[in-house]
Amino acid sequence: VDVLDTGTGKRRASIAVGYWPCGPSISPDGLTLYVCNRFGATVSVVDLKSFTQVSRIPVVREPIASAVATDGTTVFVANFLPLCRSDSYDVSAVVSAISIRDNTVRHIRLLNGTTALRGLCLSPDGRYVYAVHVLARYQMPTTQLERGWVVTNALSIIDARAMRYVNTVLLDDKFLGAANPWGVACSEDGRWPVSYTHLTL
């Protein structure tokens, strides 16, 4: 991770973290950086005073995005892929919740079929985590692509205080897919989570 001086554009420090760093987030007090090491299945904790990595916390599989709770107590991490047998009855990616106090981790399982979990954010009041992903209909025969029979694009809602899954909202129109939800942000008043998509042509 490189630290740049915004005034001069020069690099102030270079911090060694894990393999394929991505999805950084910073604690509300600005003193700690959290970095997802996608192909190391860990999250690096970086002290921004000394510019050093102080620990690495194991999560589940391919952590790709993170967000720190508004009260600074928890880091929520999106794990891109499930760590399950692909022929199991219940296959789902999870959101890992890391306690900043003691680095313990809880895993919040999403709806069956959740995969390609790419982005997450918190509501301004800190009450909800919004995560965007693909919802695979892997238990259905692949005979019809229309109307989400094979895959649907979705946004899941997590209660950040109770650490539990609440609901999943589908993003597709009846005959028009939402095309790989890639990231999510929330309006300032907290009323609207907004997702953006990524198209590869």
C-alpha cells in the first residue's frame, strides 16, 4: 500500500500487506487502515501513525471490499465467493464482521445462491450494511435465461447491530438485467442505497 502526499503527489511510505490488496477502508478516527488481501483470504490492519502492518486477520474466501462501522467498532468485509461444496443444498458467500476491539470474526451468511459479492457500504446512521452481488439459481435447470432463471442481480441488507441477514432485494427488470452490480453507496439522508454496474463488452 502506497501512502501519497496529496499536496505534492509524492509517496510518503510504502507498506507491505498481503497478496492482491484491494477494498481499503479507514477507521473513523483516521488512525487505522484496513486492507483486503483478496487471494490471501486475510485483512491487513495498518497503523497510519507508523505506516506499518500490525496484524492480518483471516476471513473466508477472496475478501474484496470493506467498510468500517460509523461507531468504529466493526469492520465489515465482503467475501467474493462462497467457501462451500458447489453441489451442496445451501451455498452462499458471507460478510465477515471483524471486532476492532479483539480482532474476533463473525460470519453473516447471505441468501442461498449468493456469489460474486463485490461491494458493500453502511447506511449513514450505521444501522444497515448493504451488499451487492449475484444470486445464482443453481438448483434450477438451465433452460431459460430470461426472468432470472439462471442468475439474478441483487442487493442484500444486513442489520449491522444485530449482525444478522435481513433481506435481499432483486435489481433486475422483468426483461432487463442489472448487469453485475459492482459497488454500492448510500445517499446522505440514508433513504437510498445506490448500486452501479460493470459491463464487459
